Amino acid sequence: MTNVMWMQSVEWLAAAATDPRACKREWDQGSGGVLLEAGRFWDVLSVPEQLGLLALDILWCDPLQVPGPTLVDCAAHRVGFFLAPDPASRWVGSGLRHLGKGSWVAVPPPYRSAGFLEWIIPPDGTGALHPAVPLELALRQANGTLAVLAPLSAE
């Protein structure tokens, strides 16, 4: 990423903060992670790590579709997909958590990790997000793959 893209990414993410300047200051001078409110510019679909990484791999297979911002929490073993806000959204599945309006998400700066939080795909500053339908299809396919592999790993 170029410096301009990093700056756009920082501005885009910080716009979700109640005080964008304080947010950027914390990223630069503090421990690096800040709490940002979901539901205004983006929602986050948080999934178990193995499912999320496999789904992301599936999404990368489509050359016409570049996956949106994706965050991993290495301590909680969860992957967060940033997608368009949708208050009526109904994500159903074992371990899926839809974080929308009224939810707060710990977010590192787009240019480095912060503690256990790390961007797999940092935001590019354009506002590009994961489209819901391809993400849902990738999660379904990944879930099917994991269901097939689970009995094999138990042997």
C-alpha cells in the first residue's frame, strides 16, 4: 500500500470513532487498539477462526472479487469480516456473531497489529467491504468442508 492509501485507510476507519482525532492519536501513540462502533459505516461478522480462514481462502479464489477488510483476533481465535451495515441482517450459524448498531469492535490501525488484533486484509480507504452474498456462500462452503474433515481428524 502507498502512503496515500494508508492515510485514506486511517481516515476511513477513524471516521467510525466518536472522536476521530483521539482515535488516530491512540493508534499512533498508545497500545494501538481502539473501540469503534459498528452499524454506521460497517458491520462485522465474527466467526470462529478456522471457518473464517477457510472462507477467506474460498473468497480469494474468485479473481473478479477482492475480499474486503478482514480482522483476526488471535487470542479469541475469531475472524471478523467487515460488511455493509444491515440492521435487518439475519446471520445464523454455530459461532457466528453479527455486530451491528450498538456493538463495539476493537480495531487496530490499518498499518500494524495491536496486541492480539491483526488485519489479514486491511481496509484500503475506499470504503470497500465484503459483499454479503459471496461471503455467505463462502462460509457455507467452508462449513461443509469442515464438517467433512471433522470426522477424519477424530480418527
